[in-house]
Amino acid sequence: MGFLATKSLRPQPIPIFIKVVLVGRPLLYYLLHTYDEEFPELFKVKADFDTRMACKDENIQDFLALISTFCNKEKLLHLDGGAVAKLLEQSARLVEDQEKLSTHFGALGDIIREANFWARQESATQISATHIRQALDAKIYRSNLIEERINEMIDRGTLLIDTAGQTVGQVNGLSVLSFGDYAFGKPSRITASVGPGRGGIIDLEREVELGGPIHSKGVLILSGYLTQQFAQEQPLSLSARLVFEQSYEGVEGDSASSTELYALLSALSGLPIKQSIAVTGSVNQHGEVQAIGGVNEKIEGFFDVCQAKGLTGEQGVMIPQSNVPNLMLRENVVEAVTAKKFSIWAIKTIKEKKDES
């Protein structure tokens, strides 16, 4: 009621000199910098940390020192030479670059921990390449249920994918499905039908709103290529339709534009295409084949399907020449290529002819 007043404690201010460092994703920084007026005044120094580093001797030595320190700190078995080589290979595979190493040391640390478990199960004194391989295989086994189901449907004929024979206007395309920390390649049948008319090239994925803007751009580029190649003297008159068969989800990206062009050219010419070959790569209006992402997963995805149906030595994948430095394939794929049971062709242009794998 005002008759009794209380007095709270008021501590004296303490002089303090600190630096505040925020660590987070670049997107959060850009959002705060754009929408918070005080943020640029309070945090004036920005530093980007790369997720990969050059694969050179100096960095490899630092990488080895980090592994040794990590094993001592966690009281894990140390890695022998083969295990270190396998871990370096996995590090390069994470960034999909033969000349780079990943700086996601948390993911690499998890591999070492699991490899240590397998090594102790065998009462080994060191972690070997076999234990690293066991850890990687176990990680894949825990995450690839959907991939196994898709491959099972392909093997049973529910999803139509041919790995032998020849067909007009039909090509095996390749896409990547990603589920968090696991991604895998999925082959898809792409077909083209043509006839007289003035409808031009119709992208059925776009018509039903399943195709993203980048994919639609890739299809429109095909019109530019055909105009440049075949319509310099007379207007190009045709009605063509392109579609991803048995596709019930959205399609995005232009990595299938070269595949769609091959299907279209086959349908126009009446020349059949080998179904033992899968294709990936984007194309520009001059017919140059451009780099794409997920090249390792795409090759391995088609290889798994071919292996399930039986390797004949005629199967393989066509990739852009600019993606060759990104090749970090699984051991069984490399062994099949070395044994001439599977091939990888790197091309630069649509018109290029490749006789060697």
C-alpha cells in the first residue's frame, strides 16, 4: 500500500573487455546483415571458413597430425598406412575432387571411431584399411534402404530400365536422390516422341508443374541448339515431347539436358540408341557438354543396376570431360572398369565420337 518500501541490491558495474564471436551458416549471416540494422555495427569482421583444402604435402602432414592427436585424445587405436590412405580417399570423395580434401573433420572422426570398434572386435593393434572399409560399408547399410527398394523394383521390372539392346528415342538418364547425410544415384528412362507440327519442344514435366525452372531452362536450350544446327536456311517445324518415364516427383537441374537431346536426335533420325549406356551432363546452345554435380553417385547408381542384371562389358556411363577431376568412385566400380567390364566415357561436345573408355 506504499507504507513499506523495499530496496533491492544494485551491484556495481564490473569493467570487462571481451570479444564476441558468432559461428554459423553463411545464410544466417546474410539474413542478419540484411534485416538487422545493428548487426553490421556490432559485428564488423567476417571470416569465411572453407569446407575443403588443397591436397598438398603440407596439408596432408597437418591432416596426419590431426588424426594422431584425435586418436590420442579419444584413446583410440592408431591408423596404419593403408587406413590413412583410405581415409584420405574418403576425404577427397566427400568433396568430389581428386585434388581437394574435406575439412569436415567431424564426419571423418565418426569413421575413425567406428573403425576402431571393428579393430578392437578383432583384437587388432592398429586400425587397417579393412576396418575403415567396414565402417564405411556399415554406414551405407544403415542408410540405403530406399536405394535397395528402388534397385529391387528395377530388378523385378516394376521400374523399366534397360541395360541391353537398342531403342529409338529412348535414353537412360541419371539423377541423384539425397536423404540427409546419404545420397545415391537413380537411373531414369527418358523418352522423346516427334511428329510434324509447329508445337516445338514440349517439356511434359513443365506442363504438369513437376519440372523446376533450371530443368525447364535446359529444355529450352535444346531448341536453341536445334535451331543453330538445322534451321539456318529454313524454319524448323516439328512437334516433340520429352518426358521422364515413371517419374512421380519433381525434376530439377539441367544435368539431363544432354540426355534429352540424344533422345530427341534419335527420335528425329530414327537411329536407335544403346540402352547399355547411361548419360549425364548439361548442354549449351553450341552443343558443348558442361559439368554437373553428383557424378560419382550417378555412375555408381547405374553400375549397381547393371551389376544386378549382369555386366556384359558393353555397359557404361557418358559424363562431361570437365567432371573427370571429380571422379572418386567406389572400389568395385574401379575394379570393373579396370577389368573392362564397365566403361566411363568423358566427352566435350554432342558430336564427339569416343572409341576408348
